Amino acid sequence: MKSEGVSAHAPKLPRPPVEPVWLTLLKSKNPRLIKRGLKLKLQFDRERREKEKGKSRKAKR
């Protein structure tokens, strides 16, 4: 017998925001990992800019 208002599933909790990999690397104490984190950040930023540039080009046509 099922009582009213009780669901079989646990309530969905909001997922905590997952920080990017490069941010985790920058927070580390290891200088090599920090350098790697900076490189990754630059790479992600570059890729995002190129995507946005591509979108704006398509919009102009």
C-alpha cells in the first residue's frame, strides 16, 4: 500500500557546479600542474572564441 504524497524515488538534488579541469590544476601546489592548467585554459578560450567567430560569420551571410 502506497501512502499519498510519497514517491518511490529520492528527491532530485541540484548537482553542485563542477569546476573545470584547468581550475583544479591551477589550485594545485605542483608548478608543473599549474603550467598545464594555464595551457588548458588558453586552449579552451581559443576554441570558444573560434566557435563564436564561426557563428558570427554564419549570421552575417
